[in-house]
Amino acid sequence: MVVFAAAIASGCVQSEKTYQVSFNKKNLRKRILGPDRADQGKNLQFAISTMISPEETVLYYKKIFDYVAIKIDRGYDLVQKNTYSQTNDLFREGALDMAFISSGPYVDLMSTSGAELLAVPVVDGKVTYHSYIIVPEGSSARSIADLEGGSFAFVDPLSTTGRYYPISQVQALGRSPGEFFGRYLYSYSNTASIGLVRDGDVDGAAVNSLIFDFLAMNDPGLKSEVRIIGVSQPFGNPPIVVHASMPEELKERLREALFSMHKDPEGRRVLRNLNMQRFTGVDDSLYDSVRMLFESVDSYESNPGAGAE
């Protein structure tokens, strides 16, 4: 509750922090085998948007980069920022080589170039995910309309599932978030939003279905304490992107390492622990539904009376 109150009092503004951990060859769990390369001593700069907490991100998602680094025979630095926009800013500045980002940040990043779509995870045979609107199990709410006047947690200002979708549902009721909710905050991670709902600190939240299902897989008690009252249309899964200036040969090595993970016992283990089946290539049009959502919400916010009856 202290964190909740402080977030509201501060206007939900996060101080800018960078989490950086270096993983040179000697730090990787496996010995790297491969020919010597002229660029072997230069660490690649990898980033992961904080879809879960920074600590959980390092615990779970860095294993993908461990695997890839071994396969391409390179060390890497894992860089994390607090917000999606901060990670995108690093990409635009040329400070990142590769990142695992959510769909909203991807659409934002591609609108100003600087990145290329490399790979997308396949989960339950699909390359799409959803927004879940969640409430505490004891809540009487049956839809987002029932949360009027209550408290709500968004994930990040650039989050498709954690902000734009729930705002679109409020706008469909002819209201803005400030008019509809009694109070709202940004948690800056899906884990935090789920925790706020689970503990009864907010009346509802919108979260990434992949993260919710992943956490529920590892914590069966979650679904007995948190109830899903809304599911969005499908959106393209969070992608892995590379900087546009990366040499084509290196892009191909990264792509091959990711696309062949499911064929390797160690790769399959890493994927299974993240509830993923494999990585695949997709067309950028997979994210058109995200673009349409962003355009609709942003258009309403700039001219709120246009959509009201």
C-alpha cells in the first residue's frame, strides 16, 4: 500500500535507472566452442523490456541470450531500463544491438525506424497474445464497466495489453481514464500489476496474457486469487528486434540460433521453462492490429468528443 500511495502521490513518475550485467564467455554456464573471430572480444548490447520485474527478467529471460551468445560465440551485456520508452531511446541512440520488447514498444520504435524485426516466440502454437482484464477473486465485477470509480493499474504508457487496450474499452463507454476510474497508476511491470490485484491494493488491472499464463503455470494458486473478466482481440507476440545497422552476417547468425533452438535439447529446455515452443519469422503486418489500436486511442485522446454519442 505504501508503494501504491507513493506511486499516486508522485504522479507515477519513475526515476530513470539502468540495470546492466555483463556476460563474457567466462561467465556463461557453458564453455563456448567455435573459431576465433576478430570481433570476439566485443560484447553485444542486449536488452529486455521489463514485462516482469527486473529481477525476474534476469532470472528467466536472460537464458535466451545465454543460449544465443554461446551459439554465436560472443559475450554480451544485458541492459534494462525501467520503462519501455527508455529502452526504445537506447535503440534510437544506437546503444543496443538486440532487444526483446513488447508489441507496443515495437510499433513505437518502428514508427521512427532504427530496428528490424528478427524473431517472434510461438506459444501454444500461436504468434499472438491478448490483454487480460483482471480483478481480485472476491470482486463482484464482471466487466471493465463494473470498475467505474474504482482503482486500476496500467503497466506502462507504451503497453498494448497493459494500457492501450483497457483505455480503448473505457473510451468505448464514452469516458477517459481520469473520468472513469477513481484513481489509476502505472506499475511498470506485469508482475507488479498482478500483485496489486492479488493483494487487493487495486480493484483491477490489465496485463499481458503471456506473462499471466506463465506466472500461473509456476504458481497454480494465482488463478484462485485473481479472476479474468475480459480478454482482448489478438495482438502480435512481443518480438526480438535488432538494430538496423547490424551487419547482415551477424543478423543471420542470430536468426539461425533462435530458429533452431527447439531442435536442440538445451534450447528446448530454455524454451519450455519460458512456456515457449520455438522462435519463428513473421511479417511486420502481424502488428497492424496494435497500430490500429494505438491510432484509435490516440485519436480519441486528442479529440475526446468525436467518439461520444
